[in-house]
Amino acid sequence: MVRHCHIALCAAVAALVTLGLVMLASTSAWVGGEEAPYHFFWRQLWMALMGVGAAFALAMVDPRHLRRWWPWLLFGGCLLLALCYVPGVAEEKYGERRWIRVLGFQFQPSEIAKALTMIALAGWFARWQTEIKSFWRGFVVPALLLGIPFCLVFFETDMGTAVGIGASGFAVLFAAGTRLLYLLPTGAAGIAAFCYLVQSNENRWARIEAWLQLLDGTGDVKGKAWQQFLALLAFGNGGVAGQGLGNGTQKVRMPFAESDFIFPTVGEELGLWGTLGTVLCYVVIAVAGLGIASCASTVFNRCLAIGLTAVVVVPAMINIGVVTAALPNTGLPLPFVSHGGTNLVFTLGAVGLLCGIHLRSRHEERKGEPLTAKKTYEVRL
């Protein structure tokens, strides 16, 4: 079964990308305007083709090159994140500085930084395999490699992506063998600091309060809870069988129905079976990614496979938790499904890297098998 992890991975990703295009065709007509009713669909289709090309290209990249150049890759990712603080380059939307515009192209550096951070952590642990249990080289330096991009993303006020990077990085540290004696207190302190910073931000704290109680004292929906309330209505309207493709009603008035809140439209139009199928695809991606990591031939490949799997699965878990009101509202897209060019291209690129790791592991496994025609000698007494 482990031999065919890449097939299961690609099948699940293809199903999610197809689902995303179908749901955007159903949704973008309502949110795109009359002049270009399918603007989001065509743009997502173009980005999907670019992402498939990036996946094939990155699958051909030898991981040894990534291991050799990881310091420069991390430096480049942090430099792009720093541009989000430069006036004239950064594009501020909805009070957040997630986007930059370079040479006429607008993209989110945090999507690139997620994969580059995992490459850096894998490169560090591959370099210092014998000192993973030590305090400095096994914990402090990797924590700094993770903390720099985490802080740059967090103070863009992109807290959702920052949490995803932090959780993915901690997964790599844990899998590499960093001592729990160091990880657990650091995690607890980080959660406490995160809660303090959220509470000190009026907008974020209002979202927490709205999540704790969607309705106010008069029975009306709180302003910050409006999206999650409509999402719950959409899931309720869909039931088990769904209203039918294109027959959803909540997408008409739901903000960001094409991006962060596309999953409720899946529930309303395709029903419980559609949502369970979507969740199953992410479960398959998680299992396939861990399978690829388990058969990886080097520490670098193993850590990188775990990190890349986490940067896909963790945002999916957060997004599904948000739209079902299990978590406070935060702006994270549903990987492969939500509208978002940068996210789609670089997430597909991460899948390409995973497939490349698996194919090379299988090649090295076949290469190490004993020859059938090998001669043996024995001494008879």
C-alpha cells in the first residue's frame, strides 16, 4: 500500500481541485458581477494549470539541491515577507498586509514561505542528525528558523496562516525527535502569548466573542458572527442529499463565499455526502503524506514530507473548523477548493515535491535489492 501513496495523493488532490472548479462555477456567477459572472472560475482554472505545471517541475527537482540551498531559500522567503511592510510594495486589504505587488504581479509571500520554512527545518535536522536531542542545535536554532517567518506572518495580522506555519513546524520538530521537555513548555507559552495578543486586538477579540455566542441578548446575529451563522444555515439547508448543484441560496449573501467560506456551499448543494467526501480527501492526503515520509530514505526527505503534508492538512482542518463554528473566524482558504491563485499554485507545488520524494525513495529501494544471480560461497568441513 505504501508503494502507491503517490497515486492516492494525486487522486485526492485531483478530486479536490475538480470540486473547487465546479463549486466556483456555481458560486462565482453570484459574486463576480454581471459583466464577468465566471471571473473567479476562469482565473482558478488558469491557476490550476499553472499549479499542475509547477507540480511536475518540482517533482523533477532532486531534494539534495533543496538541502544544499536551504539557507538561501529561507532568506529569500523572509525577504518576501518583509516586503509586506514596505509602503508602495505591500497591498493592504481588509486591514491586513498579506499581499505584495512586484513587476505587476500580486501574490501572497506567506504561501511561499510555508514550504520554504519546512525545507529549512528539514535541511537543519539533516545537517545535525546526531544532535537532535541537544538543547541548542536540536531545539533553539530550529525554533528560531521557524520563529522568524512565523513572526513576520503573524504581525501582518495574518494570524491564521501564522498558526498553520507554527503547527506545521512543531510537527516537523516532533517527528525529527526534538525533546518534549523543550516542546511542551514552549507550546504552552506560545499559546498564552497568542491569546494575549488576540485579546489586545479589538477586531480579533470581537471575533472570539462572536464565536462564543453567535446571537446577542435580543436574539439577533452579532455582526462578526454573520458569516458563521450563514454557514450553519447552509449546512442545515443541504441536509444529507443537498439542494442540488447551483441551487444553494446562502452563497448569494455570504461574504467570501468563493474563497474562505466555499465549504458551506458544498454542504448546501451537495449535502452531507459532499462534505464527507471532501473531508475524506484530506484524510487520504494526510495518510499518503505520512506514508511517503515513512518510506523516505533520508532524514531530509522524511522531515520535508511531514512538513509539506502538514502545510496542506492543517489549513484544511482550520478552515473546516471555522465554517462549522468549531473555531473562531479567521481568513484561511480551503486548500485546492477555495479561490486563490497563490495558494493553489504553491500547494500543488508542495504536492509535486511530495511525489518526487516518493518516487526517488522507491527508486533507491529497488536499487538496494539483492541480485538474484549473486554467488555465495561456503566452507565445507
